[in-house]
Amino acid sequence: METRPAVTGGRPRPVPVPEPARRSEAHAAFRESAGAVLGFVPLGLAFGALVTQSGLDWWWAGLSAALAFGGSFEFLLIGLVTAAAPLAAIAVSSFMVNVRHVFYALSFPVHRIPGRLGKTYATFALCDEAYVLATREQARSWPGRRILWMQCFLHAAWAGSAIAGALLGSLIPERVTGLDFALTALFAVLALDAVRDLRGELSIPGLALLSALGARLLFPGEMLLAAFALFAAALLARQLTTSKKPSHA
């Protein structure tokens, strides 16, 4: 039986976590992540099919999905590997595509994750969908175990669908209407949920939109990195301005 720490007389002592409680957290996490899991499947199938069509063995899809878990970067990685790109070029490309995760870590509730191993995995498996699901208003009461289960389901969905796509790629039609829009639709729904959680506070989405437009106009070659930098600077300025305002009784 699994244990969790409790404090008695100033010292932590292990307290058993009932097996039904663990199963209920897994079940709740599956319900919360089911929509995102369905969004992962068509993209994972496409990625797996791309791996084999690029001349790589099928296990490359599973290895990349399990160890890199980089989403869009994994599509780029296949091209870099088949072109025999230098490791330095792969490292720089990985940094440029995934630098947004640095900003995610500022507000992702990793402090609620139990144990060092759990925190390490939660940091590794932090993806766009996991961040959105774990930082919503209704997720503020989630225990760390539910967050971990949610990330495990997302990771397993991506790796499993990538392997299936690699093994069954020849059976997947070249064009299936609607599958290419699945991930875009998922992000649109998650964005709407995030806006609703702001409870009428539209300044943050407005700042995000202005940051994206400014980055597109001023730094079109590095739009993603520039947009995040502008948005972070705008949020910092907003926070400093708000904190300096005198409070009224």
C-alpha cells in the first residue's frame, strides 16, 4: 500500500493512502483529460506514419514519443534526423521550439506533486494541454496525484498513437477530412475555457493578442519567442502598476 507523509509531534510519519482513493484520482484524471487524449490520437497517428514514410524503423516513433514528448518538435526532429543534421543544430532547434515551457513552469502547480520522482516526471511531461488543464480555475483543488495521472494519460496517448501510426501507417488513408483540424479545435476549446476562468477579466487575453501581433510585425522570424517575451514583460508591467495603486478602504 502506498504511503504519504503526515506530521505528528513535529516529525513526518507515513500514512497509508487507500487503494480506492488512488483509483478514484486516476478515474477523475481520465475524465478530465479525455478530450485532450482524443485530440492527441490523430496527430500521433500522423506522426507515426511520417516516421515510417521517412525511411525510419517503426520503433523510432515510440522512442521519440516516450523520451522526447515534444509534439511539434518531434515532427521537426524527424526531418533533422533523416537529413543527418549536426547535434548542435538539433539542440538549438529544440530550444527555440520548446522555450515556451520555461514560462509554463512559472505557474504550473509542481509544488503539489508528491515526491521527487513525481516532480521530475511532471516537469518532463509538461506539455501545452497538461498546462492548460492543470491551471484552470476548477483544477486549483486538484491533488498532485490527479495531475500526475492526467499527465500520464496524455503521455500514453501520444506514445501509443505514434506507435500505432508507425505500425499501421500504410492502412491510414492519405486524406481523412477533419482529422487535421482535431488539434486546432482542441486548442480553441481550451482557450475558451481559459477565458471563461478569467471571470470577465479580458485584459490578459488582450495583452496576449497584442503581444502576438507585435511579435508578428516586429520579429516575424522569431515570432514565438518574441511573443512570449513581450507577453511576460506586459504582465510584469501590469503587476507593478497594479501593486503601486493605493488601496481604498
